[in-house]
Amino acid sequence: MKDYVIRCIDEKGSIRLFVAITTKMVEEARITHNTSPTATAALGRVLTAAAMLGITMKGEKDTLTLKIKGDGPIGNIIAVANSRGQVKGYVDNPYADLLTRPDGKLDVGGIVGKTGQLAIIKDLGLKEPYVGYSNLLTGEIAEDLVHYFYHSEQQPSAINLGVLVDKDISVRAAGGYILQILPDVDNRDIDRVEEIIRRAKPISTLIDEGLNPEEIMETLFGEFNMRILEKQSIEFKCNCSKERIEEVLLSLGKEEISKMIEEDEKAEVVCHFCNRKYNFTKDDLRRLIN
């Protein structure tokens, strides 16, 4: 099944919904970063959330960055998405792992940590990007995003993110949904949404059963007569290039580049997002100085 996200709204215009399948994208990230099972689950949840939020960006060059910094062993988790469904991301410690919880689930909250901060950065091409923050509550990511939207953007939300890791540590199913309550919603609709979510199977189970985003939308929230406004394919893709890396080196300044020539006669730069290596010879570095 292809990875894609749908954006929907109910017939009353009071409930907004995003549903995404991200299995292939998360598996690509796992292979790229060689993550442990628990790190795969944590990174996969963040990538999935970023993918859904990314399609809300309007401009061609607009980006949304979701950053989670907790006190757990995984360190920083960063995902960057754009309106075209291209998402990239990494974790500081891809090999960090923990024992499964007593209920048999991967301990994402433990590996992320319950103390720290969640940030959403929207670069809209303006002089300064928009940055919103909130404190972590559980480290489970979905709950922390709900907390962020309520306190930083005054947006009541329900979020479900899931990554099912197979016995061979590959990604078997991944995806999620974000439901947001808009102004003037009927309280009875809120009660009904809460009841549906309370009784629903985990999102990774629905995906593993073969449901696509439209079928998940219909299965969970079909009674609200949801209308699909947008459908966007999703992929794990890094936009790094030698030219971009040259800009990074240039930002270090002439003195630092001269030091590289003096000490090593070369430079190797590795992209955090895709692990691609860029090598610069002594002549390359001299050209940058000039």
C-alpha cells in the first residue's frame, strides 16, 4: 500500500481530520539510520505527525520542523516536512533501546523521556520563523502533541500515532490521525468523538489489517460524513546537496576552512538526515576560501 495522507472536514465544518499511512516512509528511515526497534517507533511517530502537519504549509518552500528534546536515552528527535509530502528526520542516538513494557509494547515514553520540550517551527519565508513550545508530559509523542496544540495554539485535538515493528525489526505498519475540533462544534459531537476514540483499535492495528486512510476515516468517523479536501503522497526524502553543504562550510568562515586545509588537507561532511557523505579535497576547500 502506498504512503499518503488525506485531509478531511465533516459536513458541519466543525471537525478537521488528517489520516496518514506512513509504513514505507518509516521503514526507509529505519534503514537509513539503522534504528533500534524502540527508536524506530519513536522516530516513526514524529515523522508521521510531521507529514500530516506539513501538508498545511501553503508555500512551495515553506517547511515545518517538529523537534522533541527529552531526557531519555534517544536524545533529540527531529523531523522536517513540506507541503509536497517530503519528510526527513533523525534521532541523536539511533541505537538506544529499552526493554518492552509489561503490556508488551515498545517503551517509547521511556526512550524519549518525560521531562523536556516539544517545539514546532514553521518557516514561511518571512524574516523570522514561527516557533511554538510546550513541555513534554509523557514522552509518548501523541499525548505531548495534544498538549502542545491545546496550550500553544488553543486547538483542542485528538492524536493517534502508531508504529508496529515486526519480528525481523522491519516496520510492519505505521501511520496516524490528527483530529481537531473547530469553533462552534456541537458538544454532543465532542462526546461522540471521545467515545469513538476510546473504543477504537490502535491505528497501527487498523493499518496492519489492510485499511487505507479513506477506510480508516470511514471506519472511525464515517457517521460525521467526512469530505476529503486533499490527498497527498508521502515519502522519506532529504534535499541535501553538495551546494548546500558548501554553504554550511562557507558559514564557518575563512579561518576555520584554512584550519581544515592545514590540519587534514580535506573535509568530510555527513548529512544528519540521510547519512550521505560529502567529501571535499584540499583544492575544493581552497576554492571555497577564494
